[in-house]
Amino acid sequence: MTTSIRDLRKWKSEGKKFTMLTAYDYTTARWLDRASIPVLLVGDSLGMTMLGYPDTLSVTMDDMIRHAGAVVRGAPNALVIGDLPFMAYHASAEDAIRNAGRFLQEARVQAVKMEGGGRVIEYTRQLAAMGIPVMAHLGLTPTFVNQFGGYRVQGRSDEAAEQILNDAKALEEAGVFAVVLEGIPSTLGERVTKALAIPTIGIGAGPHCDAQVLVIQDVLGLTPDHVAKFVRQYAKLGDAIEAAARQFDQDVRDGAFPTPEHEYSAR
Ligand code: KIV
């Protein structure tokens, strides 16, 4: 049965931890659905993992819709969430409504995610009132990379921690069904998790969050360069891809592929 936003709140009330993974394409979504991952996020991190940009800022709504539709088609059992990218909701509530609506109508995701507090709190209220579920995202929010001066842990000062806690409470009151907490001290992750009735989903926010999310390339060992402190690699698929490609190349050059079992007969 497809995961719903009601399941997430129920799991929190039962103390049952759960997972979310990012997905950006049909094939990966199928495997993650087979693995019973209950929540898939089509993150704007696809700007880096799929499109090769240095950050998420160049990602457009059209990019997101194309990838989100593929994930929805591959994962009939997961709750699929579309990440509203930079400038999709920054100028007005009207943009937020129109772009969130596109996600549900064109890609058929069940919910959207927005980064930050501030005006996002009011946008959340409006979207929720129109039947569009919203996931919040606080802490090291990647579209604020220029404001933060790099990818730095957030919420370390008392004042910054209070701001994140208060934003989380205000977003819950406005109707978000879950909050992603990224790149904050574990102690703050625990405080926010205890203060909310809705689940917190942590990435670099410690073990006390109700759920954990990671980027699928990190989990599968497909990130060739720097691996962040909060990541655990559960496979080394990058090495496997390189070895397979090298072997194919070698076999063709040696005449070891194709062999008769790969050939079609004339009749
Ligand atoms: O875009 C993304 O992948 C995200 C997750 C890291 C939470 O926002």
C-alpha cells in the first residue's frame, strides 16, 4: 500500500523510525521501491548528482518535473515528494501555489518540500489549505549556500538554535507534515524532535531525529570525490561501474565479447 503523510505522523507517535532516500530516475526508484523505502525525495540535489552543477541554484521547475515524474512511475508504493527549487517560490505566494500545483498535476508527486522559515511559513499555510502537503527543511539549507558562505553546520550559537527551533514550531503550526533538519548539532536535532508532534527527518542532524534521509549517490558509493562526515556508504557501486566498464572494453579489444551465445542466427 502506498505510504501516506498520515503514516509518517503515526510512526512518530509509535516511536517507529523510518527512512527517506533521494531518487531522480525511474530505474533507481524501482529498486528503492522494491527495497520498501517508504519515502522518496526528488531533491533539487539532482542539480549536482544528475546535472553536474556545483550547487542546486540552477535547477528549474522543468528539470524537477521531468525527474519527479520518472520517480513516481517507478515507485508506486512510496510517498514521493517533489523539492521546489530555488526561485520556484521566492518571489511570491502565487509562484509557490502555481509551482507546487504543477508538481502534483504534471509529475503526480503527493507532496512538496520548501527550504527555510520566514515567508515559507505563510506559503505553507496557503498550500496546506489548498490540499497540497508541505515538508519543511531547516538548518543547512543548500539554496542558502551563498548566504551561509559555504556548506557550514548551522544552529551552533544559542541564538541560531532558538531560531531553528522557533521556525520548526511555526512551520508545524502552519501545517507542514514533516521537517527535514540538515547539518545541525545532534543536541539541537533532539530538541526539535522532542518539541514537535510531526516527524523530523535528519541528515547530519544526529540520531535522535524520527527518520533519516541520505542522498542515494552517497549511500551507493557513487560520489567520486569528498564524502561528508554524516554519510555511511552501504555499497561501492562506483568501483563496480568502473570495473565493469573496463572489463567490457578489454573483452571487446581482446575479441572475448561477443561470443556465440550473444549472436543471432540467420533463421
Ligand atoms: O535536495 C535534497 O536532496 C535534499 C535532501 C538532502 C534533504 O534536500
